[in-house]
Amino acid sequence: MDDTSLTTLSESPEDPFSIYQSASAVLDDHGRVVAWSEQATSLLGHRADEVLGRPLREVLVADGDEALIAEAVAACLRERGWFGLLPVRHSAGHRVYVGFRARRVQRLDSTVEWLLVGSRAEDVVQWEVDRAVLDGFFRRSPVGVAVLGPDLRLLRVNRAIARFGGLPAEAYPGLRTSDFLLGPDAQLVEERLRSVLETGQPVIFAEQPCRLQRDPQKELIVSVSAFRMQDPSGRVLGVTEIIEDVTDRHRARRRLALLNEAGTRIGSTLDVARTARELAEAAVPALADALSVDLLEPVTHGEEPAPDAVGPLRRTAVRSVRPEALQVLYPLGHLFSFPEQTAQGRCLAERRSVLQPAVEVDREWFLVDPERADRMIALGVHSLMVVPLAARGVVLGLVCFWRWQRPEPFEEDDLTLAEEFAARAALCIDNARRYTQEHQAAVALQRSLLPSEVPEHPAVDTAHRYLPAQASTGVGGDWFDVIPLSGLRVALVVGDVVGHGMHASATMGRLRAAVHTLAHLDLAPDEVLARLDDLVDHLATEQRQADAGAPQIVGATCLYAIYDPVSRHCAMARAGHPPPTVLGPDGRVRLIDLPAGLPLGVGGLPFETADLELDEGSLLALCSDGLLLADHRDIDQGLALLRTVLAGPARSLEHTCKAVEDAMLPERPPDDVTLLLGRTRVLAAEKVATWELSADPTAAGRARALVTDQLTEWGLEELAFVTELIVSELVTNAYRYAGGPVLLRLIRHTHLICEVSDTSSTSPHLRQARSTDEGGRGLFLVAQLSERWGTRYGRNGKTIWAEQPLSTAAPNARNGETRPS
């Protein structure tokens, strides 16, 4: 043997009394040391030349230990050998506890000597513990232990394996695994053990079926761990296998997995029949060989059954592992009732589950339908569970679980699992029944509150998409609007009420009406959002006071933008809503840096308005978070994808909406989706005339002259007289009450719009002047001469505007009649 082998052996853990680890010495019959090993020197520090020929007592016995040593010597002489622990004096002077084995030996000349083999006490104690553990494994351990040789034949098994296999322990040596396990299971065991033998890689807690030849129908699952055995030289001796019966744990884990799977599969839609089918798919074949779901007739129509109803029932779902079983069970859609004495009848009458582990041929339920009973007997039905479908205190129907192919009968744990399945399905079925009625009402309400169509507007071309959430989520609170404003301006609005259901739709309708009202007041975007914030807070308070148990309004988001086609100016503000995206006519996409603001109803901070100029042909995209968050994206990912789609090839707005929908909504969205696109237009410069008038008494006269000349240039001389009166009154009011320069602007489109702006923020009021009043008739006259008029406020003052239609006739203020235009 080479030095490498010796080194390997010396480092291998082994018997502390082996020749590689133990210290040894030989004593003559007078107790003198006649042989001393190198290991003894390593253990006790005494060299051979220091101890040879000297009495052992003189060299190794410390003061005070004489009596203990003498007792051990006496026992050794009496028994001709001895094993135990003794204190020994080290060469350094301290005591070392050593485990000794002493044996009497006789030479050829009949002289007697004593062989001493010793090792450190702690090594000996550990070795004894190891031996006790090993002995426990084979004699007392409840976990099975099997030792196999290199040929995978059993060498030894413990008592747990003996009980497991049904043979006495002495019958196993020489057997192979295939001698007492079924072929496929034995093959799997031997493949794993052979791999352990060849590679040295252990197997740890590998679970597998382990069916015994003496009882092949019994389900048995074991956990197997195995490791290779080697002697100190590295020679493979075999493999040790540790086996634990984990059938109960496996079944419990399987039931839990089935329950978790059922939780995800049952109730995926708010459809009664689909939920019943999902229950059947989840339980067959995992729990039962066949299953039938029978619902009380009113439930199938979305109605609530009577509290004491026991029939009739309609078969809503049926499933089996074998097609021939479907000929035994009632078909889908069959309407029937169960007699009271049957298990199903008792289940409905008593509102409790029925477990029949062993179904007997003479049971009443077999006698209900003799022909069908004969076929069930031939099929081999042997076990039944009947579980009521009950939700919110109302029984909706029942579920029957059958077994004939699987030999194990149903047990209490199976019934518990079946009841969990049924409870989940019953709740989903009841939700679907309730949803049918509520959804119809909510959809009708939502459709009546959303805009039926978006009006055309000279400031923008628009297109939109509104996709309601999937049915299981319920109607939502998204809305959008395109609202015409004065001066050919337009307001683009997108909002989202938090939550789903009728309360969200109702809140959406109230907010949309409020936005229309505020828009027609010509308020700035931040002011509109501030008023909406107060309204949402008021609505929430009102709702809490009215019905604290009803779903509460928890806020809303909104984006409000105003675009002016004359100045190309766009002002916008948002309240917790996703920011808008702008695609310039050059194809560049930019995200507007618009302060987010808090959602409506949160309050506490003012909203901010962002101002920007948009080139003609710019595309403004407003959307709800339902579009951005679809397909499990976050907001940033959604905005990036939206920008990518908008920057695609030039297309019409309708085709752009379709492209966004196809790219960002691969499936029906879980939340409402709103998308509003607006492509900006710019009013031609020749259709707008603007003058700045100084604040002096001649301002009104100059304004009339300027207006007359401009209308003549536009070919609208027939509107000159009325327009002169309107402009004269508005400029005069500005001169009299505002002071400072006055800005006069005419806009020609489908209407003629007159605007007079001043630096005052005083609000004008329309009133009916008395006959004795010298003034107060200006705005009254403007209101009579124009189709619409109003006031809007800006940062530097106010603007009073009036519109006249460019129609075939115009009002004649001289005689109160109309004249051709």
C-alpha cells in the first residue's frame, strides 16, 4: 500500500481502537512496558526509550489514582481482559483520560503478556454513542433502514422494514426489492440505488409509490434517502436506504394542493353553469371517479330558491373518468327530484353532508331506479358522498361524489375536502346568480351616463375607445368628454372613479354632469379640478351620512385640458390621473411634465395648470390607468408602450385607436379602459382680427369703425349693424368700469364671435332695467342681439364674448324684425 493510501486511511473516521488511530503497548507479567507504539507517544507524550523496561505504574499512574488503577488491574486479571476509561499521566504532567482495551496473550514460551490498546476518552465515548445509535436504528427506530450489498441484494433490515414488508427480519437477507414490491415501483427504487452506488451522490427524501405485492391495491407512498457505504480503503461495500411511510402526509398535501387548485379554478367567471363545470373538473379524477352537480330550478334562472326547497333539481354538470359512467348518471339538463329516503334527499332536507364509505346493494337510493341501479352495480360503485351547495344560509343544490375505479373508499378527510370544494362553488354560484340581476341594472345605468357620441369640433379631430371591464369585475367609473367652449376652444376630459359597481357608475355620472357645468362657466383647469375636489368630498360625506354600510366613494382621478385653436395654447391640469402624451406633427412623442396633483376627494393641496403651445396637427392622447396597467404592466411601462404605438406609421385617428387597442390590450382588460385622442387644428389667421383700444371716450366709436371695415372685408356687411351695437356696448362697459387698455377680437367660423377683454375681474350681471333707469341695458341688449354670450376669466382680467350665427337671417335691432343676411 502506498503513502497516499495510508494518508487517506489515517484521515478516515473509524473505530477508535483500530490500528490506524489507537495507541498500543505491551506489558509483561510483572507490569513492565516491553513494547510502545508511535501512536502512544502521540497520545501521551512519552517516547519509547523513556518507558520501555519500566513498570507502567511508575510511568503513567498519577498520584491519587493508585486505587482506581489497582481496581482495574484486579478486574483485568480476574476476567483476563478489561475495557473502560482510566486517567493517565501525560509526559507534560497533566492527566489524560484514555479508553482502554486490555487482553491477555500468551507467547510460545508460555510467558504471559498483556496487550493494551487505547484512544482518547472522548473518541471512545463518541464511538459508543455511535454504536448505540446504530443499534437503535436496527432495533427500535420507527423509520425503516435497509442495508444492501453492491449487487443490491439485502444484507440486513431493521424491525420497521420487517413490519412494512410483512416478513420476519431474518427472511430479508438475500432478497431483492423486486421480490416484495410491484415491478414499476421496484424498478424505480433499484435505479436510484444503482445511481447512488455508481456516483456516490446520496438521495435525500425522494418520495415515490411503494406498492407491495401482497396488497397491490393499497396506496402507499414512502420517502427514501440513501447513501453509499465504503470501508477505510475506499472499497464500496453497498448502500444504506432509509425509508419512511409518508402516505398520510402525501394525502394531506395532495388534498391541500387540490383545494388550492380548486380555489383558482372554481369561479373564474360569473356564470352558473360554468362554475358547476369547474367544480366537476377540479374534483374528477383528483378526488372522485365521477361527480354530478344538481341545482334547484330557480337558481339556474338567477333567482333565489325558497328556504325549504328540496326540488325539483336540474342537472347542471356531470363528469366521469370513464365514458360508460355517463350512461348511468342523469344527463345534463335533466329535471328530477330525489325521494326523501335517499342520501340525496336527506342531504337536501337536513342541510348536511352524507358520507357512505361502503354503498350496499340494498340501499334505498339503489331502489329509486332499478334499471339504473343494475348498471351502477355492474360498474362497481362502492362509495358515495353527497354535499349540499349552500351559501349565505340558502341551499342552492347538491353535489354527488362517486367512486368505483379507485379502490379506497371515501373517508372523513375526503368529505372535508369535498365540503370545501362545495362551499367554494356554492359561493361562486350564488355570486353569479346575484350578478346576473345586478349587472343588467348596472350596465343600463352606465350606458345612460356615458356620452352616446362625441360632437365634431373645429378645434380638434377626435376619436375614442371605451372598453368596460370584464364581467367578473363589474361596471366601472371611467368617463371621457369633449366639451365645446367659448371662442372655439374645446375641453378634453378623462376621469376615473375609484372602484367598480353601481355606486362607481352613479358617482361617475354626477362628476360628468358637474364637469359640464363647470366647463360652461369657462373656468381654468385647476379651478375646475378644485371645484370637483370639493364635490367629491361633499358626495362622500353625504353618502356616509345616508348609509354608512354602502360602498363608499374613495376618490376619483381626472385630467382636464383646454385647447384654443386661435392661439394654439393648451392649458391642462390633472388630479392623480396618468399624464397626457403629445405626438408632434414631426413624429416626435413627448410626455407632458404636468404636476400629478392629488386624486379628487383627498384634498389638502391646490392643483396646478401647465401651459404649452401645440403645433397644428399635434396628437393629444388622454387615457385612464386601465389602459396602461393592462397585461400586468406598471405605469411607466404602459406609458412607454403607448408612446411607441403613437409614434408608429401615420394613420387616421380611428386606426390609431385600433392600433393602441391591439398592442396594449391582448385580452379583455380587468379594469375599464378609456382612450381619447385629439388632433389639433389651427384657425386660419385671416379668420381672426384683433385690435387693442386705448381707454378713452372715443374707444367705442373706433371699435364700431374697425368692426364695420373687417366685416366688409369678410363679406358680412349684413351683420355690421348688430355687431356694431354689441361691440359698442361691450367696449363702453369696459371703458366705464374696468379702465386700462381694451382688447377687441373678432373670430369668423360657423359663428361670428365678438370678444372684448379688459384688465378688470369684476363680474358683469345681466339685469332688467326699470323705465326710470338711465343705464343697465347694455348686457340686456347684447343678450337679445346674440345667440349666446358669457364671461370667462384669465390671469390678467376677463373676457366678455357674444356669438352670432352666420345664417340666412340676422336680428334687426331697429324694428325688432329679421332681415336677409
